[in-house]
Amino acid sequence: MLKGTIEMTRRPFWVKLAAVGILTLVLFTTMPFSPAESVSLHPLGTILASDHAMIGNTKAPTGTTFFSGDRVSSDEQVLIEIDNGSRIELIKAAAGFSRQNKRLVIQTDQGLLRFSFKAGEEVEITAGRYDVTAVGDSRHTGELGLNRRGQIAMDVSEGAFAVLNQDTGAQTEVNPKKPLVVIAQGGQGILSNNGRTLTDTSLTLNPDELNQKCIVVKSEAHPVKGNSKDVVTIDGFWKLSTGKYAYKVVDCTEESMI
């Protein structure tokens, strides 16, 4: 285990249960990392403890410095310290780090991030299709887990975050009394009238992993017959006009089909 990992305070049972569900999906559905190479020479932080950490395509043992523009990843765990003392633990995750003026910008689409941002740290996290921004000047401590199915959970013990769904425009706030759990999968997809497919190029699905699920677009709901990496095939035909629509992937219950 890594020394100096970031601890979370005790949370209600249902929050823990939801987080366990999300983390199970995170740990078993994330795809192999494709870290980018360094694009800047401004030191941003240090690897404090490392299990198989990489910076770009290079191994990063404990004590390695990383720079603004680097992407840090690990198929196990890595604990890093930002230049001002904030700390982030990545678990089976990959994240890009940069400074835009004074703001710390983190980009990730998989894995678990535990964080402890010092008071006054301006933070923006792009997590898949979600923009997560620290609110106020207080200390911010918590964890965020997501996977490539578009599912996300976020729980904080200190501070608050504004969360924006880039696809739908929906906004919410996460704080110690209000965690975020998004189990339903969805996004924006293109379909054709009288066709049988919906295409979402942001997806990286395993073959037929959505079988036995249903897909809902506006007033239409259809069982999923199969899927490739980014194309979902329905059992039926779309009645909607050709175009791009928001969609949800849900369990095929009577309620969801209505």
C-alpha cells in the first residue's frame, strides 16, 4: 500500500454502497492508458509514492518531478503532490495536469481520484463529460470516481464543487451533505429515421456490453440488440427524425420503457 494516502471521513451507508458500485465499474471497465507526452517545461509537482506510475510513456519512480502539460497514470496507485502542497492520489487512473494562470486544471476520463486541495487553490477537473470546479477559498477534500461508461460518483468531506454536464447543460453542486452519483449512462448520439443504430464517437465500449439494456431517446425506448465500440444497434427502428439527440442507457424495466 502507498504511504500517506488521502483519507475520507465516514459517510452514510448508501453513499458508500454507490461508491463501491461505481468503483467496481471503474476498476473493471477502464481501458488501457494512452498517456500523452510532456508539452511544457514548468514544474508542477512531484511523485511522492508510486506503484507502476508513468509520466507520458516513461516510468516515474518516487521523487520524479512532473510538469505542466504532463499526463500521469498508473495501473495501481500513485500519490502526487502539487507545487503548492495539494495532494492527489490516483488509483487505476490517468490524468493530465496543467496550470492555466493560477488555476490547476486536471483532465481525466477513468479511474479514482482522491484529493486534498489546499485552501485558496483554484481547481477545475474535466471528468469525462463533466466539468467540476471548486467553489470558494476553503480546503477541498474528497474523491471522484468515473469510468468510460459515463458513470460517475463524487463525495467530498470539505468544500464544495460546481458540476456541469457538458452534454445536457444540467448543473448541480456537490458538498459534504450532497454527493453526486450518476449511475445511468448517456450522452449525445446520432441516429437516422427508420434506422437501427445510434452512434456516439465518445464511447469506448466492449463488444455487446450493453446487451440486455435499453436505450431511451426522447419519447422512444428500445432494447439494445448489440454494440461495437461506439455504435449501439437497437431491436427495432427509430421513428425520430434524423439528427443528434441526448440518450440514456437504462435497465429494461417497465418504468424505464414507459
